[in-house]
Amino acid sequence: MDTDVYRTFIEVVKWKNYTKAAEQLGYAQSSVTTQIKKMEGDYGVKIFERMGRKMQLTQSGEHLYQYALKLVSLEDEAKERLTSKMELNGSLSIGTVESFATFELVKYFQQFNIKHPQIKLSIESNICSDMYLKVLDGTYDIALVMDQTLHHEDLNKLIIRKEEMVLVGFKNHPLATRKRVTVKDLQGETVICTEKGCTYRTMLEQALKREGVSCGSSLEFNGIEVIKRCVISGLGIAILPKITVEKELEEESLSLIPLDEPSIEVYVQLVVHKKKWMSPALKEFIELLNPQYLDELHQLRQRDIRSTII
């Protein structure tokens, strides 16, 4: 079977929508539908099923998806290894958190795209737990996360820096006048949260629970910008990476609440599968972030090899 069919299948799984997948691939929707039906006919299984308006993989589809990822990855690796062209080609899939992508990575994506327009660059915002899974199954070539420094036997996690987290409130919030604020001082406050599964949201919730603090209510939003607008409007307080609110703090539309809670520690980390082949495109992107990262990843891999031998 033509590997383009597998690529189409992967795109449909990614978007869970035939029309969106067709737009991304530059195909007619009918072509995408035909390719999926061909796969189902060739393998004799049903790949997708609908639960109301939602489209999801069947159990057979889940198994086939894993094989499709491997087949496409092998083809890309073969092309990269055997090509004699000076220009880089292929694709690069990156997972990251919204705050880091919006406030820091955009400039790198732009530089990379200008230098290598022939490489299909795919960036997806996600929560850390899902990004680890997608690096493990090959959906992402690399992930840039904000998380605790947890060990994983199949992933290399390179710490880039400790990310400063801040608690913010509306202009002239009463708690902002204090020299020190503890979790207990948040009793009765309305907390505006990021999506469930977000690391720093979970850390704050755990700290509140540990101290027996009951917040007045909570609001949940998926976007950093809408959270900031809600805080500015006086709807509640929020804990966010400092890089996302520096402008508002400087303009004094938000006030800094000096929360003293050492358990909330978040690190920006570069995550790669230990067995991931480092394609020229992937090396180029990592080097664009910082040439030192490539050397450090190489050292981590050599350490893994030595420990395996021992």
C-alpha cells in the first residue's frame, strides 16, 4: 500500500475530521474518504466509529495507527539518510505548551520556516501528559514542556531552565499589598484555572487541598489571553508563567501577589524519545534553540548506552 495513504490516515486521526485533514493535505475530502475506505477494505476492519458527532478510532484502528506511525517514520528516515540534497526536507512535528509557544517559541518557528520553507513544520499545543505519550508513540518528533523534573525510562528530558510562576490579581488587589502571601491566605478567593491536566494548575490545587483551603469558586479556560482578561476584569486570581504576564505587570493592569509556596516548581524541558533517530531537520531545529542542547542530548544518549551495556 502507498505510504501516502498512511499519511492521510495519520492526518485524519490528528484532526478527527475528514474535511480538516483534507485541507491540511491539499486534497479533496472525497479523496481522503476514499483512501480511508481503501484501508478498511484492504485490512478487513473498521477503522473509525462515530459516537454522536465525535469520531474516534476503533480498537483495530488504534493498532493500525501505531503501525502507520512506524511505517511513515521509517520512510522519512530512509529518505533523510539516503538523500544527497543539500537542502533539508521532510517534516517536523513539535508539541509544546501554549504559553511557551506564544511568548517564546514563535520567533524560532519563524526563523526555521524562513530558512527551511520546504520542511513541513507542524506545531501543536497540548498538556504535558499527552505530549509525553505523543513523543513515545512517534506523533511528535520533540516536545517542549513545562513540568516537574520526573524521570521516564524511555524519554530523555533536558532541563532548559526553571520557569518562574507568579500569582496575579486585578489592579490593586488587596493581597498584592502584602510582603508575603501563603496558600492559606487564598481562602474564599475565586481562582481562574487553565485546562485540567496543566501541571501548575495541579500543583496549586494540591497545595490548596494540603492546607484545607476552600476557594470561593473556580473558572476554567483553555487560553492564557482569556484568563488574563478575566483577571484584569476582577473575576478572580490566576497562577501563570511570568513570561505570559510581564507586559501586564509592567503596565500595572495586573498586580503581583507575592505567593510563598515552594511546592510549585516548574521547569521548561526538551523531551525526545531515547531511541528517536535525530534527523537533520530535528538537529537543525534543536541547534536553532541552542547548539549546546545537541551536545547535552548526545551525552545523555551515551550515558544510556553505557548503562545498558553494564
